[in-house]
Amino acid sequence: MVQLVVQSSKYIMIFLFLIYTFLSFAVFRFIGKGKTEKVIYGFQRVLLFLIHGMGYLVLYVTTENAQILGFYLMQLILFAAFIFMYHVFYKRASELLMNHMCMLLSISFIMLTRLDFDKAFRQFMFLLAGFVVIMLIPFIMQMGSRFRNWTWLYVAIGLLALLVVLIFGKVSDGAKINIKIGSIAMQPSEFVKVIFIFFIASMLYHRNDFKQIMVTGIISAVFVLILVASRDLGGALLYFFTFLAMAYVASGKWYYFVGGLGATAVACILGYQVFPHVQNRVIAWLDPLSVFDNQGYQVSQSLFAIGTGGWFGLGLNQGLPKKIPVVEKDFIFSAISEEMGGFFAICLILVCISCFLMIFNISINMKDLFYKLVAVGLGSIYALQVFLTIGGGIKFIPSTGVTLPLVSYGGSSLLSTILIFGIVQALYVMQPVRSSGKGGTGKIENSGTNKTSKQSTNAKQSTNAKQRSSAKQKTK
């Protein structure tokens, strides 16, 4: 009976996730069309809760641990409360981003509970704090417009946080990335990346000429060099690429981006020569089986897991994902592929792509250059983080130690990603209002000038009526 539940559930979950993923892209045709769009979002939430519930049903059946049911109910209440509260306080928020965030979190908790229940519960406690933060961010960002003027405050806070880690940080896997506060280990660079984006946006908002971009680049290089000194090379790569993307959008000049890519190539070569742990990761990437007992063990086990799972997976609790070192952080995508299948993993990638496209769409519609650049930075850092994590897991690129946003274990990673999604939701609320008309064309109206335009139209009509009346009197 247990095997019947496990084997049937994996096919049902894949089928439900395929429908959810299809709707994630199909809905772009109906944005601004009112009822149809709302129906799609509602159906996505039904699929979300079905997948979440089925995953925990399988975990309970295979373990007979009653704690799992209680933990599932806690998550169910939290997700439902979050969706309800967001609908109450932010009626214009992006329901697609909200659905995606809850879907990625539900997959994360299913997999983390399967791997380590205690870590899954700790992650849940961080999520509670994160949901409080995401509820407040749109309200805070709508209250003031001073964020663009705090350029040097961003620099001071960001550099100070990174220097504290460099001096007092704890070494983990060859890099100083964590700092302990009591019994909690935090990774400040996860939060500094958001501050870094606001710094670049505030610099390039005022001016985007060559001199300003060079000054911004020099200060950005200080951030990156501190991360390199801490041996957090994955973080340094994230920061630098984000700067390149934002500089290109602000200036519109492609040679900034191409020049930056050339500098990145040179930096990668130097990093390989200087840092032994980078050499180990490159060796493991080139031929992991030749160094299976040492550097290549983690990557080899990741590839074995993906290959063993095939297209449909082995089923929850049927694989051996714990053979992959640090599986709940850097290689959780491999664990998902092994037990939930290749089709499920591809849908996960497509949902992440849908998140990026939504953020990119928001950046296009923003009229304010500062917030446009912020959206570009947030979207770039999110997309690159997804690429680095999954690319390292499938041996497409060397492993960088970057976590998969909202899915991997890690309190700092979870909170920083929730912070990113909260800011993106605030930008979505702040962008022009969409109105659908009878034909559902989804026209965009500026919420701040809508009333004024109507008043001016009425005034013009009144003036024209008076002119016609006076003309008739003269004719008579």
C-alpha cells in the first residue's frame, strides 16, 4: 500500500506541476484582462496546495511520524494567512509572484523535511520572520522617496558589514562567509547584495555619464575585492555581474558589459591561480570521476542522483540524496531531481524563469529610473543565483557554493530572497495602473495623472462647447 501511494503520487505531482508551470506562462497573455487572469491565479493556488499536501502525505505514509502532519498544518496555515493578508493590504500586488514564492517554498519544505526535519523546522522559523518583513516592505517603500538619496549610507553600511565578516567571520568550506550571533550563524553578504543594488541605482539615477559609471565601478570593485579576500568568490561573481547589468541599462552602452565580461574572465584565471579551493572545484568540474574519492565526490554523487531519478523520479523517501555532501544547500536541485523526477525539476527551473520575466517586465514598466534600475538589479541577481546553483549541480559550470533562492536551506538566503520579492512587489504596486476596458486590451494608465487627464479632457470639451455656442450667436 505504501509503495502504491509513493509511486502514484509522484506521477500526480508531476502532472499538477506541469499544469501550474504552463499557466505561469499562459497568464502573460491575460494580464490586465480581469476575470480570466484572476481565475488562472486562483487555479494555480489550488494546484499549489494540492502538491504541498500530497508531498507531506507521502512523507507521513513512509515515515509514520505524526510530527510531519503537525508541521504540514503549520505551513498550510502560514501560506493561507500570507495570501489572505496580501490580498487585504495590497490589492494591486502581483499574484503570480506571490504564487511562485509560495510554490518554491512548499517544494523547499517538502524536500528539507525529507532530508532533515530539524533543519526544516529551523527554516520555518526564519520564514515566519520573513513573512512579517515582506508584509511591511511595500508599505515602507510607498511612504517615502528618500531611498535614492542615501548613496553613501548604502556604501558605509555595506562595506562595514563585509569588513566585519572578513575580520571576525567563521571559515566554512574555505571561505569566510558567516558570522555567529549567539547560536545563529548569519551570512551578511546575502543582505548586503540588496544594499549594493540600491547603491548602484542611486549613483546612476543622478548621472550616467562615463565619469559617474567609473566612480560607481571603483566603489563596486571595493565590495567585490572584500568578498574575494573573504574567499566568497560566488558572492563576488554575483555582485560584479549585477553591476554590469545595471550599468548597461543605465547607460545603454553595450561596451561596458562586454568589457566587464573580459575583466571577469581575467579575474577567474587569477582566482584559479591564487585560491586552492577554486582549483579543486575546477578539477571536480572537468573530470569528477577521476578524483572521485576527493574533490570530485560531491559533483559525482550529484550526477548519480540526477541520473538515477530519470524523468519521473524514484519517489519521496525512496532515493539516497544524503550521499551528496551539503545536499540541503548547494545541491538541493539534485535531490529534487532524484526523488521527484526530471520533469518536476525542469518545471522548477521554468517557474524560476517566470519569476525573472515578471521582474524584468516590472523594470520595463517603471517610469522612475531609480526604481527601474533597482528592478533590473534584483532580477539580475536572482537569475544569476539560480543559474549558478543549478549549473553547478548538473556540472555545466564549476560549483560556486551559491544557494537556490527560496529552495535551499539557509536562514540568511531565505530572508534575503524574501526581501528581494518584497521589494519587487512594492515596485509592482507602485507602477502604473492597468485597466482592461471592454475588449480587455490591458491599457496602462498612470495612477497619479489619471484624474488630471480626465479633468483636462472635460475642460477642453467645455471650452469647445462654449466656442461653438458663441459662433452660433455671431452667425445669428
